[in-house]
Amino acid sequence: MRRDLYSNIGLADGITVDTKGYASLTFVITTGAIASAGDFGVAVQDSDASGSGFTAAGADFVDSNAPATLAADSVYKVSYRGNKRYARLQLTKAGGTSIALGAVAVLGHPEVSPVA
């Protein structure tokens, strides 16, 4: 196994992340401006199918440093280590107008390394 991180992680794009070939997944979330007292939170959903059946991932499978209400101009990490093949983030609006938010899915602990 190569010791550099570059060769030992995968990246995913799109709404749904396929974890096949990896044992862990971490979402890196960045926030910018929040308008009109925005109150937004994030959660992880998982499913055995890519297009349906998503439900809240069990608390035992999620680690997060994100608070219930996201702050402006912040960075958070939310990891998923459950046993479902597909996962995605769910953004929930409890109030306010809008939030600038981006997320990157980082797949770790690959079955085959180095990752292409």
C-alpha cells in the first residue's frame, strides 16, 4: 500500500455516492453566506439502490462535527461507515432564505490500492 493520501482515496460527484470498493465515506461540507437568518442542517441518508429507498442512516454509522444549524463561512466533515452501498447528503431547511453550500464526497479504505 502506498502511504500517500492521493493514491488511497476516491472522489465522487453527483447527488448519490456509490461506495462499492470502499469501506468509508466522508463528506467535506463548506458553507458561505447565509441569508435571512437561514437555519439549515445536514444528515446522511443511505440505501441499497441508487435511485430509491433512501432513509436516514443510523446514528451508529455517522460521525459529524456539523452542528444542528450550520454556521456561515465554515467547514464540516460528516462520515458514513454503514453497510449500504449508496449514500447521500440531505440538506434540511428549518427557516430563513438561503445558504451557500458545497460538498465533496471522499471515499476511503479502498479494497484495491492504489486508486486509479
